[in-house]
Amino acid sequence: MESAASELNGLISEYFTARGFLQTHAMLQTEAKHHSSWHPPPSQQAGLHSDFLVAFECGERHAFFELWDSHIPSALRSTDPTCQHLEFTISVHFATYPLRKGAGNSAQSMAEFKSYLENRGAVLAQSEEFATYCALPYIPDPTRHPSFKALFTDSWSVELKARLIQFLKLTLPEANLPQLLALYLNNKRCAGRNEGTLVEELQQQLAVCERQYTSRLTEIQVWHRCFSPHLFILHSLPCSPATTHWLA
């Protein structure tokens, strides 16, 4: 944080110098030396992070997603692949929680996950990365299934929790940052994203769209094969005032 604040001071100094605000620039340099170590005051976000983690660790799906929908910006939830992938994986966490911990109603948690797959998780459920999870609600004992064994290891839940913590730190900072510094940090994060990762995310979205198109095309082709013979028979009937009127 101090490094980012120092970099931002440099950019502001550069702007003051370019605009000829030399006295302001000199004052900034002087005060920056006296405040070289800066720690922003804590905010209520620290308690919010704790609420997220408690709901996550206790398997409280409804409480978690109430927090998620209330505090994670809707634009981020609807457009950011990292956010969407994390939300899907956390939904898997809650679906399997009763089986991992031996507490709660497994049938209910799977029913809620099935509803998620059919609604807000429908697009990702068709992607190559997550398509396997569509079968999860229908497997009698997922703990023994080769495709889902990893979900019931300690390492899987620990890694997912670490991803959640990192996401919350970036999305809901635990300090009251000045808006200019927050914008600067966000810009650095966006600029630092690996180009290959962006291309991969776009390719995944394209693949989902292609699968949806192929599925719709298949439905149309099936409909055409089913009804073409009937249409052919109708058009082959001897023309009469009645049939002509019906076909028109």
C-alpha cells in the first residue's frame, strides 16, 4: 500500500510540475517526507470479510449469498469471469458441505445447487470447465465418484477459501482508501492481468456461445426432420377448394 501511495505521489508531482504549480509541488515534496509511512484507517469492511468467511465455513449458503448479492457490485457479478467462476465454485462448496461435514440436509443442498445450475449458473454450467458439475445432484454418492472425489479433500476447501479471501481483499478493501488511490490500485490490477488469461477467458465465452448455437441448431434440425414428411404429404394431396384453403 505504501509503495502505491508513493507512486501516486510521484504522478501528482509530475502533474504539478507540468502545469507550473511549483509552490504546490514543493509543499507536496516537503509534506511527503514527513508522512513517508502511511497506514489508512480501518473500516467496517474487516467485519464484512469476517461475515463472509463465517458463512462460508459454517455452510450457511443463504447468509453467504445475501452478503454476496448485497456487497459485490452487480456489474462485477455479471461480467467478470473471475467473480463468476468463484461464485460457481462456492456454490459447489455449499452443495457438498453436508456430505463433507456430516451436518445439514444433503438432499436440500443438492436441490438448491440444481436450481442454481438452471438459473444464474446456467451459462457457466455449459462451459467445459464446469459441465461435469451438472451431474453432481444426480450422483447417489458423490464422495465415491472419481469425478468428484477431489471436492471432499481438505486441500480443495482450503484452496477455495484462500481464493475467496484474496477476492474479498481486492473487491472490498479493508481500509478507507482515498478515491484517487483506489482508482490507481484498480488500474494497476487491470493493467497487470496476463494477456494470455484474457484471451483464454474470451475463448471460453466464445466456446459457450458456440455450444448454445449448436444446441439450438440441432433442435431446429430435429424439428425439420420430424415435420418435413408431414408437410410433404400435405402438399402432395390432390388440390381441392378445401385443401387449398387449409394450406393457405
